[in-house]
Amino acid sequence: MKNRFLFLSMLLTGAFFLRAQQPASNDASVQGISVGTQADLLAQSNTPIASTNQPMAPDQSAPGVSVAPSLATNPPTPPQGLIATNEPTNLPLITQPNLPQAPLITNAVTPGSLLAPLPTATGGPIKMPTTGTNAFGLQNSVLNIPLTAEALAKAGNQVIPGVIAKNARKLSIDDCVQLTLQKNPQILTAIAAIRQASGNYITVRAGLLPQFGVTNVGYQYSYGTVNQGVSQLQANAGRTEQPFSQWNIELGGSQLIFDGWKTPSLTAAAKLSEQIAYFQLRQTIDATIATVVQQFYQVVLDRALVIANEQQVALYKTQVSDQQSRYDAGTVPRFNVLQAQVQLANAEPPLIQAKNNLRIALFTLVTTIGLNYPNLQNIEIPFDVVGNLDYIPRKIDSNASIHTALVRNPQLKAERMNILVAARQITAAIAGWLPTVNANAGREYQGYQGRNLDATLQGWFMGATGSWAIFDGLATYGNVKSAKATMMNYKVAYDNGVRQVILQVQQAISNLKQAQETIDSQKATVEQAVEALRLSRERLNAGAGVQLDVINAQVQLLQAQTAVLNAFYSYISSMAQYDQALSLNTQYEEFFDDPMNKWEKQRYTNINDNEKARPQLPRALRKDDPLPPSTSFDDVIKSSTVRKQEQRTSSAATKKAND
């Protein structure tokens, strides 16, 4: 009986012990074993603690069982599998197989040619954008556009931004430049500055010419008593009441004889200022052409980037559909679907940014051209650009380019003229120390005593007037000093202008070289990225690859496409800067028929003739002239106008010889 009671007590104790050792409801370990540090509490009550009944932080076993128990008397189940902190031993060495290198892609791969996703049980894969269905208005589906950078550069015309008016006319780069040269506000302002300088020259030159006119006209009428030699104290005998009138007309002229060469110097300065205005017009034309070219191709670039990002989004949509189908089939975890969805969401902001950049580029181009919106109630761009990012490399000679810029650059010509203007102003300031003499002559008519106009006094007169400031409070000295300082400032600006022009040419050539090298290095990268994307898709479909490889391949493809497209644009933009520095945009000079009259056009052609020798600087500055007139270059690059003239001359000579 005693033994039975003892056995029953042991059973009850064991049952209580087993109940106390059950895992808590929030036990997260795989085996269901408490793995927390519970030494003190378990020793007192032997009950699980919910707050500590979680796997330990350093737990690295596969089933999530603690490998560092805190109770020596109650060890957990030994960990299953290898522990990450243990160094596996005696593993066989696996050598990397010598797989053959995949050949480069030889045919254009489009998103549509990639393997389609598996259908899902809930309506099939996500639909790709098609004609007329995507929000940004691609005329053709992005599935039909090859993934190569060249194809994207030519596919920009298929994008409809949504801010262009219906039936808007198509403009090429030449059309945009011609329209800009007629309507650009900077060019029109420069033309107005020419007319202003011409008017100022005429005004100043008038001081050298004789002045004629009616210099004095007067008439006076009176009525009263006339005393004819009789004293007023006498009787009224000899006093009469009658009207009296007097008038005079003076016709005369004046001519400047001498004013210390002030007026001739100011006249010469005004003439040079007029020529500077023509040089500044040419400078404005070159800068405007370069700006229009850059902004035009910025629109083309942004369109290509829109298509590239559209393709990227389409590829990610394919990934989402594909992974969702595989998840529904039970072959991939939910993580793959979430990862594809996150990548799709991350690809949307760059596409939105590309669309916004395109719209802003179009708005900017409208402003640069100088067009007015035809309808202010519904502001839409009245034209659409048509062009490609054509990469046409040009052979550049650095020395010849610099020599051409030094000879043709209108900014240098204007700065050289500024020195000559300042020299004339110094002479005009020195005139304050010298006398001024004017001559005048004319004929005067006077009438008096009654209304008989025949009773006149008339005759010729002539004379001279002069003035000479003996002391003017050092005003002339201050004017001369200020004029000399102005001339030295212009000389420093001209010297620095020569260096700046050389720098502009060098920068343009260096940028051209960088863009060309980038294009050469990245064109093959785009083809390789396309091939890598295709292989990663095939490996994923065959079960030999992972989804991350496909995502990385897509990201690398977009990066390579963007790099090549930006390099295309950089080459075109740098070429525009190169032409601006060398002033080679003479092919657009026919625009003058609209904003300028034929006389202004002729003067523009004559003044900007590059065959003319550079004028001499003032004698004091000639030894420091960085570009003296005696310096000539034999390797100057000919402008398009000169080349056309030579071709016409050569053709005429050939035709004459054949006849």
C-alpha cells in the first residue's frame, strides 16, 4: 500500500512537471521548446515565461533552437544541421567549369520578343501598353521598339507629350533655327541696338557739318503818339497819333572750325560703336543658334528617355505577372512577387520625371524661339519637333580650330573695337584744354515805320565766336584720367577674351572627345546588357536562375541605355558649342530679309567679313597686342558660306571648261 501511494505521488508529480514544461502560446521556435533565459524563475516555479519564451538573438541553428542554453540541468534539443559559426571541414573543392562565352547579340531584341509570363488564375498577365492606351500617348507599343540605344534615339518622334496642339506643324532643326533667327527676342534686341548705334552716330556726326536755318524772327506792333522833334511843353502842334510796327528775319548758318578734335574723335568713336553693334549681333546669332540646337535635341533626348523608362516599366510589369503566376503555381515564395512589385513601383518615378522633363524642354524651346501661343484660353505648343539623336563624328584639328576662333570670333572683334573707342574718347577728353572756334554767317531783313514792307533794311553778315577754358577746376584732367583707365580696362578684357576663346574651343573639343569615347565604350555595353537580360530570363524560366538576376539585368540595361543616349546628346551639344566658338553658323545668315532691311544686311556682311585685317591698336598698346594684325594662319577652317561659294565657282569653271 505504501509503495502504491508512493507510485501515485510520483505520477502526480510527473504530470504536474510535464504540464509546467509545456511551451507557451507565443513560443516561436520550430521545435516548440522554450529557449529563453529563464534560470531564476524556472528554478522557483518551473513555469514558462511568455515574455522570454522566444529564440535567443545569437541562435543560428536551422530549426531555430537555442544552441546556448542557460540551464545546465535542462538542456534543449541539440541543434539540427550545421551551425553557421562552425567551420565545415573536409568539403570537396569545386572548380569553376570552363563554360563557353555567350556571343554578343546580333539581332534586335525587343521587350515583346522576351518570353511571355505564365498565365494566372485571375485573368492572365498584366497587359502591356498598346497604341492609344498608355497615358503618355506612344503611337506604337514599346514592345515593338528595339532595346538598342540607336533605336531609342530614332523612336522619339513616336512620343506625343500631350501639350502640343492638334495639327501642329512639324519642325526640323533647320526650321527651328530659321524661325528663331526671325523671332528670337535677343536677336531682335541686338538689331534694335544696331539702329540705336546708327542713330547715335548720325547725331554725333552732325557736329562736323554746317548748320543752316532761320536763327531769329521777330515782329512788334504798337500804336501811340509820336513826337517829331517838338517839346511836349509846347502846344500840340507837330504831334500825331499813328500805328508803328517793326519786324526782322535773320537767316544764318554756323560751322565748327576747331574744338580740339573733340567732335571728330567722338564721331569716330560713334562709328566704331556702330560696328561693335554688328559684331554683337553676330555674337548673339551664334549663341542663339547654339542654344536652339541644344534645346531642340534636349527634347529629342527626353523623348528617348521616356521610351527607355516606358520599356523598363513594361519589363517590370512582365516580372510582376510572371512571378504572380509562379506563386499561384506554388513554385516561388511570396517574396518574389513582393520584390517584383517593389521594383515596378521604383521604376515609376523615373518615368514620371522623364515625362516632366520633356514637357519643360518643349516649353523652354517655345520661349527661346520667341513664338506666341495662338490661343491663351487653351495654351498648347503650336509646333512639334522632328529629329533624331544622330551621331555623326567629325574630325577635329585642335590648332586649326583655335586659329579659326581667333580670326572669326565676333566677341574678340567687339572687344578689340572697344579699345579703339576708348582711345577716341581720350582724345575727346583732352580737347577740354584747347579752344573752341565757330564761324557764322547769314542775311538779315528788318522793316519799320509803318506798314510798307518795302521800307526795309537788309544785308549780309558774318563773324566768328570762340571760347577757351583757362582753368576748369581740373575737370578736364579728371576726364582724361578716367578715359585712360577705361581704355586699359578694355585692353585687359581683350587679352582675357583671347584666352577665354581658346579655352572655349579646348573645352568643346575635350567634351566632344569624352562623348565620343563614351559612345564607343557604351554601345557594346547596351548590346551586352540586352543579351544578359535575355539569358537571365531564360535561366529563370528554366529554374537555373533567380529573380534577382533578372532585376539586376533590367537595371543595368536602363543604365547603359541612358549613358549612351546622354553621350549622343553631349556630342551634339558640344558640337554646337564648338561651332559657336568658331562662329561657323554662316549657313543661317539668309534670315536677314525679315528683321533687317537690305542696307543693314549689306553692312552686316561687310563688317563681319573675315577677310578684313584686324585694326591696329593705339600706339601705346601695340607691343602688348596678343593678336596683332600681322599674325595670320594658314589652317583656318572655312565657313559653310565660303565652301558654298568655292563649290559654285568650281562648278562654273568646270562647266565653262567642258563647253
